Amino acid sequence: MKVNQVEREFLRQLISQLEEAGVSREQLFCELRARGVATSGAPQAAFAGSEAIILVETAVDISRDHCLMLGLGQELGVASYGSFGFALMSCASLRESVQLLLRYGQVLFQPSWTAYEHEGGLFLRANVTLGTAAQQQLVTELIFSNLSAVGRSLYENQVESVEGVEIQLSYSKPSHSACYNSAFRAPVTYDCEHSQLFLPPQVLDTPVKTANRSEHVVFQQQCEEILRGLNSVEKTTAAVRQLLIQSAGDFLDIAQVAESLHVSERTLRRRLDAESTNFRATFEEIKDLLAREYLVKTELTVAEIAHLLDYAETVNFRRAFVRWNGVTPSQYRLQQF
């Protein structure tokens, strides 16, 4: 998952919504340029920060649809978030989903969220700070509508319909508040100090309907690699690690990795060497990382883990694991508990 994948998917969905309202892509980009946003209108264009705020406001203005952001939030599905979305889908519960959002949302997405405990429950607060009050309201409509839609896809109606769940918004009730009724199933309160969602204690352990512990290990590690890559000076190694984790279960070989990075195998080897590593060492590091995560976070047998890591024989996996960690997989699992 690229860091700007979400922005590109947001733009694609936004243009689709505008076209349904009779506004062309060309009209949108022409108006953006008139408002000082430099853009070529290329299909892979992406917007972030203040430019994204102007994009949102411009779209609402030229469509004359005050409910546009509420509708757009409903259209952005959990899969729009790439590895992060799949990690959410594989979480065990709402509580774990929130922890995931707090860890990766701070870096990968804007605006970010902050959680505050309250009487056993949780306030999930949106940090919307950029733009004017009117622009902040549009962004708030978008992210809370999307949060609601993603929540329904993960927990069906087991959360929003529970007594005590409440959406609190920091602005006054808008003239188009009727649109909120279709976007939100939970009650909405206006003129609050903060824009936030309150989750009472009885919903925090609501199971995710698509929970899968072994898949969650892989998707969460993909998110970890994205965070690692953002601050890494070893860009080639970080890119190789991401590709290997993404291909877990059917690992790419060095030729396939080189092809994915659009370089020759020789160039890839040279770049890894310049970063004081090599493909085999990086590959084994990823296998060791995933093996330890599977052992601690799942109930998979050693044989099943060996299979997931592409070992034809369990004994070969055991030997490799002992070489990496000095103990057998079973001993390692016992040590963690």
C-alpha cells in the first residue's frame, strides 16, 4: 500500500460522485486551478493537506450538493485503505480495530484520531484542525460518514444500534441535517466541545465478522513496514521487505522482486549490498518475523506455520527457526506465555 493510495481512491470516488451530479473532471480541475491549486488533472493525481481541504470545498461548491461529503464517506469502503483496510477486516474485535487505527492512522492518514477512556468506554476524537470552520465541517462529515460505513462493514449493525453509542459534533445543526439520518445510525448531538464518537464499554469487544488471525499477522506487518519505510534511509531494503510481506504464502523470488521494482536483478543486488544486506538475509528476516508473530498471535500449529512460510517440510522450518532464534518454534511459543 502506498501512503497516498487512500488519497487517490478518494479522488476517484469523488470524481465519480461529481459526474453523477453532472460535473466533469475537467470542470473540477479548472476550478481548482482558479483557486490556486496547481494540478495537471492526471489520473494518478493525489491531494493532501490544505490542497485536499480546498478540493473538498470546491467539489461541494460546484456540485451545489451540501450532502456530498456524507455520501462520499459511505462510498469509500474498507478495501480502499489497502493493507490497513485488510488489517482492519482481519482484527478480532472493535477494541483491536481502534488500537490499529490509533497506531497507523497517526502517520498514514489525515486527519488522525485520538482515543480517550471514559467510564469504561472510549471517546474516539477526530483531530480536524486545518481550514476554516466551514471546511472543517465538510471534512468532519466525510470522515465520520466513512467511519460509520466502515464500521457497518466490519460489525454489521452490532455497534451503531447499541444504546450509549453517540456521535458528538463541534458545530451547530446544519440545514441539511436530514442527510445525517441516512449516513448515521447512532444519535447525533451538535454544538459539542469536540467532534468525536463515544463507544460504551459493552461494544468494545464486538467481534469483527471477517476476523482471521493468521491473515491479520501479515496485514499488520505490512502496515509496520510502511511505517518503517517512511523513516528509513535504506529505501531499497524497505521496498523489498514490503514486497516479501505482501507476497507471504507465495513469496516472490529475487527476479520477481526486481521486476516489481522495475530494476534488473543485478541492480537490485548492488543496491542491497550498498545498504549492507542481501536478498537472502532480508528474506530470512521476514520469514523469522512472520514465524514469531504467528507463534505468539495465532493458535496455528508449527506445521501450519511452516506451510504458510513456504516450507515443504516442517523439519526444515524447525531447523531454520532454531538457527534464527536459538530455540525451537514450540519452545519459543511457550516462552512468550
